[in-house]
Amino acid sequence: MTEPIETVDQSANRQMMAVLQGAWRARAVHVAAELGVPDLLAESELTVTELAERTGAHAPTLGRLLRALSTFGVFRRLPDGRTYAQTPLSAVLLSEPRNPESADARFMAANWHWAAWGDLLHTVRTGESSFEKANGTSFWELTKNDPDAKQRFNAAMSTVSEAESADIASAYDFSASGHVVDVAGGLGSLLAAILTAHPTVRGTILERQEIVPLAEELLAKAGVDGRYETVAGDFFEAIPAGADLYTIKRALHDWDDDTIVRILGRIREAMRPGVPLLIIESVVDEESDQEALFRGLLLTVLVGGQDRPESDYRALAERAGLRVRRSIPVGGDLRILETVRT
């Protein structure tokens, strides 16, 4: 029988208070990033008054915000008490050069994002996304119809995707694939990386109508003209047939098991025997770190999805009539599962 804890461990008490106040710290960082303070301090040291004038903020309150942030290394308060400077930690939030953390901060700063996490209790009790309950619309509808939400989401996704897409193009030999179809290809970073690394390959992106122009813009900048096409469509309905290889990256984790099987089944219908489908996802296991586990919880909060162990993806692929032929590590918890029709 466990003995009752009769006295409070003061060290544990302080540690828990730091955890509980983490939401306040995060929100303060969000606001500083939203106001553009890191970019302004990249140019020079500035007083609170100068920062308030340039950001349209209330100077006394901005001063209190910056002073609080400086206590844990986000900005440096100079000896005069009214001037602030950049630190390595706040420099992470610079919008240029493009930093994944800066884009993430703006994504997390949105009121709709904050509201969804505020209803986490609903998610834990029901297993459902709290986003629609908190915001009156689904995450996908908001990021489709609200220009600001669309921009924040696309920016957050693209900065991460561009970095890992180059790693994927190196981790797998695409050179023997004359034609690659990237299902739910997003802004086009994966296909651009594949076509850039393998000049003999051509590709097709299947994406929602509203995303297609953004993908075309990125591919045009990649210098792969004449080697790609875009298809506006829905992976629940039809997949372009006849390709030599199919890919789907970080799209399955947004859905429940039965929906994943349905998506994979649609792709299988388009695949000739022996043609691979690469399922590219983060996998969680007993060794997964804090960042990976909370990222998985974010999926549940926003869209009702989750990251899964590799064994789960193997089982879902099997249900859809696919067999995992190889598992290829890309970096961190990202894996390429090469599947073929059974």
C-alpha cells in the first residue's frame, strides 16, 4: 500500500508551478512574435517606447511583457531598464531567414488555436477534436475559407516540409521512377525535392483546389518546369492512375483508422501490381520524446488525428490490401514505409 505524502516537496512544488505557468510564458512569446518584436530588435537595440511606437502597442504593458520574457532569456533587458536587445533565444523567432519556430509561433498565436487547446478536456473525455466545439467550424474549413488562418497554417507546414523533403529525396532512390504521384502533396515541397534531385523523373501533385495555385508557385520557383502537373481533386474520390510510384506524406495521421484504410484503398486502386506507395509519417514508440508526444496530442486537438507506432501503420496498410516491403528511417521519428499491393 502506498504511503500518503504528508509534506509537500518544495522542489516539486516549484517545478509544478513552472509547468502550470508554461501556458502564460508561451502566450507571452506568441504576442511578442505577433507584434514583430524579434524582427525589430534584429536591426538594433530599442527602448520600450520605440518598440511600442513601431508595433502600435501600449508602452507600459509592452514593457511588463518584455521584462517578464527577459527573465527566461527571450530578449535581454539592458542596465538602463528601458532598452531591450536580441538574444539567441528570441532570434529563433525571426521571420527571415525562414525559421520553422517563427512560423509555428504565429500559427500557435492565433486565437482559434489557443481556443482549441483551451477545450482539451473535451478531447480527453471524448477522443474527439476540440477545435470545432471551440471555434464553431472544423480546422479544415477554417484554413480553407479564412485567408489569415490559411496563411498561418501553410507557413507553419511549409517551413518544416521543405527541410525534411530534401532528406526524403536523399533517403529513397527515386531515380528508377519515371513518374511519381504525390497524393495530398501540399505546397509541393516533396515533389520539388524529388524532381530536383532526380532530373529524369516527372511528377504529379494531387491536392485540394485552393492549394493547387500555391503548389504551382513553389514548383515554378524550383526550376522543374515541364516535368510536373497539378491535379485538383480529393483523395477520397479518385487518384491519378498509371504512375511508377506514389507517395503520401504526413496526411494519414490527420485521420482515424477506418478513414486511413479508405484513403489507402483509393490509392491502391490506382496502383499497378509491383508499383510502390511510400507512406511517409512520424512514428511514435516507447522511446519517443516530449516534442513528438505533444505534437501527436496537437493532431488530436486540431483534427482528431494522431501519430502512431509503425506497427499500426503496417496493420492499416494490410487492411487496405498493401504490404510493407521496407521501412526506411529518414531522421528523427520520420519513416518511409515502402508498400506494394498484396
